Amino acid sequence: MRPLEGRVALVTGASRGIGAATAEAFRGAGARVVRVARTLNPAQGFIDLPADLTDAGQVAELAGRLERAVGVPEIVVSNAGGFLLRPLESTTIEEFDALVSLNLRGAFALARAILPLQRAAGRGSFITVGSVADHIGFPENAAYAASKYGLRGLHETLAAEFAGSGVRLTLVSPGPTDTDAWEPFDPDRREGFPHRAEMLRPADVAEVILFVATRPPHVMIDWLRLGPLRIL
């Protein structure tokens, strides 16, 4: 079964982690997959459009590059993001600004560039990858949670704004996922943190994103939360 045969899907943050796993899952489902990230290792079967989503000019150009390469993508997975685990007094303003720029401002710029094209086409699926931290505040998450709570606000507002347009907007909020974003913080040695072996795998989250993208046109999933069995 290749439920996305012939459809175009755009995945941001596709160089690693959840984004890379999602691009692979979509390719396996038959989609023509456009990968977007700052840097991408060449791989067969993908269309690569390197871009820095924190640069508004590059995001604006991305829409034109997309239309020339593949047309308007029917499926967009807005996944690019960063992670920071640090107490308030140890978090600098520069670190806060950088995380908000990537996790929230970049997502806004992508939505602003692509969603109007999907609305003009009268169809599409725009899936935003949030976090369990877009609904729950955890210690040492001040910058990260602020950016993810903002991302949830952006999603909910756009879902209302694009209601009835034919474009479906979904927020997927995964719990702890074993990606290299954890490497600087070593949760296995931190009290109160799940060990990486207990976390979700990127492929788990990718499978859920694929599920959302392959629902029949009359099915709307506005929010989906998932997490490891022993943690959530």
C-alpha cells in the first residue's frame, strides 16, 4: 500500500530526528518528498531545497522554488526546531531569542509562505510538530516551552483562520523522543528525567504524522498527543 502515491509532501527540519524519519516514511508511502533544512546530506529519492527558516528572505524564496520544482505541496510538515534544557538564570537572552526564532518565528514564516498557496488550491494538510511542552511546563524549559506554547497558539489561530478553506491544520505533540537533541544534556544522568531507552523513537512520531496525513478528506484531526507508555 502506497497511500501517498503521486502526492507532494514538504518536510522541514528533515536532516535528522523526527524530520528525517518523517521524510523516509512519506517516501515509503509513495510521496514525492521535498526536504528542507539548513544542510542536507544527499540521498536518493528526495528533492532537496536547503533553506534557513530563521531567514525570512530565504523562506519567501522557498515558496517560489517549490512552485518551480514541484508545484504547491499538498502536505506540509512544519517540523524544524531546536531544544534547550537550562534553568531560567542560566538561560541568556540570546539563547531565548535564538530558540524562539527557530521554533516559532520560522514556523510562522513557513505558514505565511505556504498556507495561502494551499488555500488557493482548495486543499492540503499542514501539520505542525509541537511538543508535550506546548501544553505542560517543565523545569528548565523556560525558553523551549515559551516557544512551543507560542507555536500551539499559532496553530490554533491559523486553524480557525483557515477553517472552511479545504486545508486541514493539525498539531502533533510528541513526548520525549530519542534524538540527538538530547546529547548535550545527557538525561540518563539527570534525576527525574526519562532515560533515552524509554523515550519514543523518531519513527514512532513519523508513523503518527503519516497517519494524520493519510486520513480521508472529510476527517479533521486538530490535535494529537503521544508519548512513551511509562512516562505519559
